[in-house]
Amino acid sequence: HFQFTSTAGELGGSASFLRVPRGILEGRVGPEGLSFVTHSRESIGDASATLVHRYRGRWDGDALRFTMQTEGGSSAHVPVEFVARRAVAASGAR
């Protein structure tokens, strides 16, 4: 789930990762799409690490085609690709 705000090319808001909203950092929006970073924590036993999630979204009509790359933690991460579409409000308004 994404909640975006934008002012003068800067992107803010939140992006949910594993159902937990994370604050958007280093957010940029432009004619080709948007990019931003979020952070999360990984804990294994007594050890913990900060994960960095880098998102890049490209406009495709009414959708955004995303690639998310995760860095850090205890295992290797491959890029994840997905498509995000605007949610329709209960009243039918967008």
C-alpha cells in the first residue's frame, strides 16, 4: 500500500513493506516516473540489521511498474517487480 504526497518534484508519504508502513526517503517524482527509499529492520536471533529498499516506478498508463531492490541483511536479494494501481474508494471516487 502506498500513500504519496508530492511538492515541486519531491515525493513523500509511506510505502508498506510486509504490511507495515515505512516512511519514504529520498523521494523524487518526474515525467518518467518516481523513485524513493525505505528502511526496515531484520532480526535473526540476537543479531539485527537495517535493510534498505530502493523503489523505481515507471508510468504505464494509469499504473506504475515498480522494481524494488533490497540491500543488506543476512541473505542475498533479487529485484522484485510488481505493478501498482490506484485503489478505488468505497464511494467509487478515485
